[in-house]
Amino acid sequence: MADAYNHRIRKIDAARMVSTIAGSSGFGPNGGGFQNGSGDEAKFDTPTAVHVIQDGTLFVGDGANQVMRKIDAEYFVTTYAGTGEAGFFDAVDSLAKFNFPRGSVMDYDLNRLYVIDYNNHAIRIIHIETTVGKQEIKLLDENLHIYPNPVSNSTVISYHLQHSSQVKISIINNLGETVKVIRENQSMGQQQVLWNATGLSPGIYYFTIETSDQIASGKMIVIN
């Protein structure tokens, strides 16, 4: 269970013994914190609901931290989705934004986690198949480059595929609107995609790259 203002995740066993499995922040409405880690190394800020799935993984709506947290069978806490900044933005897990996420429920047939995004008055969907079981390519990885960035007219996104795959590249503006989708069948090895930003308003744009078993994300700045 989520003990909101104690900022902890608690467990009640069959003998009704209560114990803390994760969380070590202060107490009261202003006592929260944020930290990933094992058990009492982790910190939450007003967690409001816990959902346990079949393999024993716990998903926690960490409300005031604006993220969904994951607790594995060893009680190690990680951030599963959300930037930590309040807002509304649909994107790959590490770029998505929530505004006080609360409860969640798993649809095993569709591999979807439905999240109550309380202050956005919305039900959000996390597609488990796009994160679990895929290798996330970090933005600073030597195989993923965006040049030039900032972007004036166009930029080249380059990345490495471990094997041939259909590739989907989505470009998303700061309002969460998809402005461009590129789909290509590509071969194994280093790939390059040219993105033309002509005519777009200046600002921050996000991209996601999805294959059958890899996913990458990052951001670009468009200038005049």
C-alpha cells in the first residue's frame, strides 16, 4: 500500500504485520523527496496507489514527483515513466509528462498499463511492449547522433541497428503533438535519416526511434 504523507510503500502480511518495503523521506505533506535505489534508499513524494502485476512487480503513482515508479521483486525502486516535471505530454516513457499520477491497472491481453493522471483529468496508457524487453539507446551513446543541433533548416539523425527492422521515427513538438512520422524498412548497421525542419516554429522538439526490439529518444532545438 502507498502511505502518502509518510512517503513510503508499506506491506501488510498474512499475520497483519505492517512493514516498510521502500521509502525513507521525512513525514507530513512537505516531507517528500526523490531518489531511486534499494528499499529505504529510495524516496517518494506523496505516493498514492500501488498496483501489483503477476510477476510481483509494483507500479507506484508517485504523485508529487510527477512520475510512475517501479519496484521489482528485490524492492529496488526505479523511475518507470515521466520527466518529473508537471505537465501533459505523450511520448516515450522518459519524455512523457504527468500531473499527479495516481492509480494504475494492467491489461495483460494488450500489455498496457492504464494510469490515472489526476490533475490532467485523463487516463494515460503506457505500452509495456515498447519499453520492457527493448534496449534503450541513450542519447549520448556513441551510436546515436543528431547533427546539427540546434537545427535551422534540417538535421541528420544517425543510429545503429543490431539487425534489419522496420523503423518508426516520430517528431513531437512541445505541446505533445506529432508533427512528423517516418517509417522505413532498414538494414542492419549504421543508419541516417534526414529531418527537414523548414517551416516549423522555433522551440524544443522531441524524437523517438522505435524498432522491433530497440527504442531511443532525445530532443532537438529548432531555431530561425
